[in-house]
Amino acid sequence: MQAGVCDSAFRHRHLLGIEGLSPAEIERFLDLADGYVELNRQAEKKRSLLRGRTIINCFFENSTRTRTSFEVAGKRLGADVINMAVAVSSMVKGETLIDTAMTLNAMQPDVLVVRHPESGAVQLLSEKVDCAVVNAGDGSHEHPTQALLDALTIRRRKGRLQGLTVAICGDILHSRVARSNIALLNTMGARVRVVAPRTLLPAEIERLGVEAFHDMGAGLADVDIVMMLRLQSERMHGSFVPSTREYFHFYGLDYDKLRAAKPDALIMHPGPMNRGVEIGSEVADDIDRSLIRAQVEIGVAVRMACLEILARDLGDGSSAP
Amino acid sequence: MKGRITAEDLPRLLIRGVRLLDPQSGLDATGDLLIEGERIAAVAGALAAADAQVVEGEGLCLAPGLVDMRVQLREPGAEHMESIESGGRAAAAGGVTTMAALPNTEPPVDNVSVVEFLARRAREVRLAKIHTYAAATTGLAGKQLTEMGLLAANGAIGFTDGVKAIGDALIMRRVLSYARTFDLLVVQHPQEPSLSGAGEVNEGETATRLGLAAIPPAAEVIMVERDLRLVAITGARYHAAHLSTAVAVEAIRRAKAQGLPVTCDTAPPYFALNETAIGDYRTFAKLSPPLRSEWDRRAVVEGLRDGTVDAIASDHAPWDQDSKRLPFSSAAFGIVGLETLLPLSLELYHNGHMSLLDVIARLTCNPARVLRLPAGRLAQGAPADLVLFDPDREWRVSTEEFRSKSKNAPFDGRPVRGRVVRTIVDGRTIFRQEG
């Protein structure tokens, strides 16, 4: 470790996942982001920390929320942000992912924010470029900034992560949000449960350090946080679950099921929500217990922290390994 | 103010001096049984009950009413072949007090409203108790899961695509996995459809001589073996229906030894007949799975004897004449079986393969255990669902006398031993043999 770099220095060039981050590294993201939450509430939101830096949002999969969040974050730090909707350009023309990476690299960006429908694709791309890469979601693998924003949202309301019990409910099988959250919450000393029908749970999920439940009543018993996941529409009609009606009946979050959780349990959802499928409106819109809108707000702050740490560390030349 | 109904007000029936057979407890002794209202009030060596109607049971056996875990009742959709009522009468005459109906009706039982319709019809008819399986996949099409959780909550006792196999391995895995989520039973028609193809009889000399398209025994065991692998990774409760081959019986035997949660049944034609019953293109002997070789038949008997095969079901499949009086290839698969279930099963006893108690177990407590029904027991407090039968009475099967609307059985004229004398459901006599 280099002299002068404190213990919590971020030791990685990229942010590809939560897996492998130390508690101190995670704390550093959260602490820095915490300050940005306040900044973002002021009338004058703009900083010039990243002036002159170029950030390219490179989304190989449709996204509105995450892409916008990263764009706002980059602009508030003074960077030049370019959005590339790759889904409708190079991929259609048959360019390989590596060729696209080389092309982007030649434009000398400082940070690439990449989302891709295939697990592992963001890492592959990161190996071919000279700049920092932020994984904005790769297939069913990781979505690290979502886990960080979820963690900060919880920490701001509960004051801690250590010792909390968090139930992640729904389509665990296909969820990168679930995988990143499991890694982060376990690293920070929370207890993690997953709750889903068996068709939506991957094999040996317990090996990731979670307790698996198939019944909401048992799974939500005495939890502090209920984290609902989106069920993709193509999985609703008989392939993984029989119908939205049955899914909501057994796994949709409503006050009846929430009663099993602690009285002050809070509700989260990464969005976009399917109301009446995985979550009922009365619960989603409960201003005392739902953190869903807070998650969106904190998302911008967390992405500002990520961009700052990656771009600044790169500039300092302390970007081992 | 209305007075409360007390035990003294309930109708009482005392069956006296009968051979009591309760395979659940191993009871096989002469004694009396008292029914009060809908329940068994007492089972003992000698009972006295004032005001009770008395049935003298000397020379007869009294067993739990038969639990037939595989019937087709054709209602809704094909009531000209069978209905809840005619099927109920056939069951009553056969000593069957509980039936589990397949979901291959029209419309199929793949949504809650059909389950509720069947429950209402069964309540109206008030004969044998009727439970229904629901479809495992929507429209029995083998593609999309049904609302198993809601269907089970509304009374479906298991999930199956009826007379069709769930052929796609990925779909079957999800069916099992989803069923396991709610601890539900999945029943498979074990025949690999891509191998059985358009086959209609067992592969071998008979098929070759008759020039009929054949189904190899491997079609059954391939599906069973595949399913057992899927059961191993999902942990679901799995039941293989109407096993007909030696190799499939052996596969289940091994799976049970490994501790997998699997059960299976067979039907009388698979231990009472072999492929030669097809004779000269007799469509009444056209079954799915097909009648097999003598070697397979003996293996099925052995499976029943050693307990590998848990249950005997009638596999009652009513068809009208238009469906059977056709060239062999065009005729429908299946035979009626409710009214011959007991005497054909008793052949296993009369031929010395099994004890009477063991045969009765395959027809009562075993299928009740697979279906998790509170039936199949002669015990105080149990539902008074009973069959009184003469185990030795000799008679000839006559399909003309069947209560079933359909007469498609290959057993017409067969001399059998053992006849139902009286059938009781919830304390009510629903059938009495005249003479």
C-alpha cells in the first residue's frame, strides 16, 4: 500500500461488483455519498471536481432510471457526460463487444458506465480499456451501485447495517440487484434472507450466506427491511410462476404479509415497480415505511461518490492494480 | 329454541360378527363395528348398542371403503360417457368410497372455478367422495404452469396432465419445483411421448404379428428415470401412475431405497392381463400404457407384493361405443374399472401372491396416504366410509350390469371371486347388493 493512502482507499481501478470489496471500501462510498445527499438538496448543486473529465454512459440494454441517475451524477460533478444507446447502434451493425470497447477507448474517456444484458460482459469490456469502468448492471450478475444506494438508504434510516435482518423477496434467480445486495449486506454484518417460490431461487443460494424461505410469513418474520424485486413480465405467465394473480396472492407485499415483519420494518424496491404483482400500492406508497422514493434520490448521491472515487483515484496516479 | 343434536340422536348402525380388516393398524379379526352419524364410533370384539340398526356380517369382510386414486368422470364435457352421478353409482357398486378424478375434462380442471364446480356437483350427488386433481400445465398443453397454489387452496389434491405426460424436461422441472414450494403432489403419466409416438400396443411379437405401431417398454422407464432425476434436484412429492413394466417398477424400487419421495400405482389390467388379451384387434384391450408382456405382468405383481407399488387404482376411463367400435388404431385408449377394481385385485389374494390385508392396503390406506386424505382406516373417530364384501363369492363380470354409462371393459364374462355387499359413505349406505 502506498504511503499517505489511508486504509479505506479504493484499491481497484473499476467498480465491477460488490463481491471482493472490503467493509472499509464500502464505508468510504457510503460516507462520501452521504455528504452528496445534502448537496443535492441545495439550490446550487453543481461542483467542478470532475471538470474536464469525460464520462460515457454505454448502455447495451434499455434503461431510463439508472442511465439518468448516472448522467445527473456526472453533470453535478462537472464532467462531460455522453450517452450512448448501444442497443440501437453498433450491436445492430454486428460489432463485437471488444471492438466497441476499443472504439470507445480511443476516444479517451475517463470513466465508462456500462450496462449489458450478459453476465460478465462488463468485466470483459473493462479488460480492454484504459479508463475506469463502472458496472451499471451485467445480466443476472451484479449491480453494485444499486446495492450501495440501498445500503446508504438503510443506514440513513436505521443508523447502521450491522445486525439488521434483511429479506430480499421475489425473482432472486434473475436478479443482479439481489446478488449485489447479498454480497454487500453480508460484508457489512447484516443477516440476509431470500424469499421466493423455488422456481425463482437459484441452486445452492445458501452458499452465498443467506437463509432461503418459500413462504412470506416465515421469511418476513421479525425482519427490519423488506426488499422487493421486480418480476419481469415474460416470467409471469406460466414459465416461472403461473400468473400475476397467484404471484401476488403468495408473494406480493401487502399489509397482511408485512405484519410478520418488525413493526418498524421498512420497504424497498429497486424499481420500476409492477404494482399489484410484487407489491401492492398501499404499501409502496406508505410514506412512513416505504423507502422507494428515497432510494432514487440517494441513487444520484451514490453514483456521484462512485464517479468521484474512480475518476479522482485515476487522476492521482494511485490506481493500483 | 332448538335443542342441540346429541350423540343419542344420530343414526346408529352396528355391523356384527364381521371379519374386520384394517391394514393401517394390521387388524384382521372377527368383531363388531358401530357407526354413529358420519363416523366410526367403536371397533371391538363385541359391541352392544341399543337402538342401533343391526347388520349381521357373518362370513363377510368389513374394510375401509376403497380409495381409487385415478378415475376419469368425464364431467364436465362428455356427460354422455360418464357423469359425477353415474360414476358415483359405479364407484358405490365397486365398494369405492373416495375417488380422485383426473383433470382432463372439457374444460380441463386448470382453474379454480372448475375445481369449485366439481366440488359442488359431488355435494349434490352425495355418492362416493370425489376429489380432483388439477392440471399441472394450462390447458394440459405442457407449456405453462397452472395456479397450483390457489388450486390447492381450493381443494385440488394433486397436479397432473392426466393421460398426457409432461414431456418437456424443463417444464417438468419447474412443475416439480413450484409444487415443492407448496408441498404439493405431482402425478405423472410416465410415457416418453417422443418415443411412444403414434404407438398403440406394446412392442414385441403381438404388435409385429398384428402390424400395429408399437410402444417400447423403454418409453415408460425413460420417463420415470428422467423424473426421478428431477425429483432428486427438486425434492418434490412425485407419483408415477399405472406402472406397466418390469424396468419401471425396478426404477421406483431403487428410488425408494435411496429415500426419494416417490410413490406409484398400477391398475388391474397390468397384473390381470397381458398383451395377448388384444387377441384379434380387441379395442377393449387398448390401453395407455399398453398391456405388456407376461414377464412385465409378473414384475408388476412382484412390485405389488414387495410394496414397491403402493396402490392399485382402477384407471377408470369411460368411452362410448363410438370411441371404441373403430379400427384398432382409431379407437380410444382406456377401459372402465370402478366396478371390477375389488374382485380383480382379490385375484392377487386368491392366487396366493399377497395376504388379504396387503391387497386391501393397496386399495385403501396406501392411496389415502399418498393423497394425504383422512380415509382408509377402521378407527374410532374416522369417517364411516366402509365396504362390506364377501371375499369368496364367485360371479361373472357382466358389463351389461355396470352402473357406469360406458361398458368398455375387456373383462366381460370373466369369472371372479369376491363381491361387494354394501358400501357406506359417511354412515350412509350408498349401495347394497341385491340377493
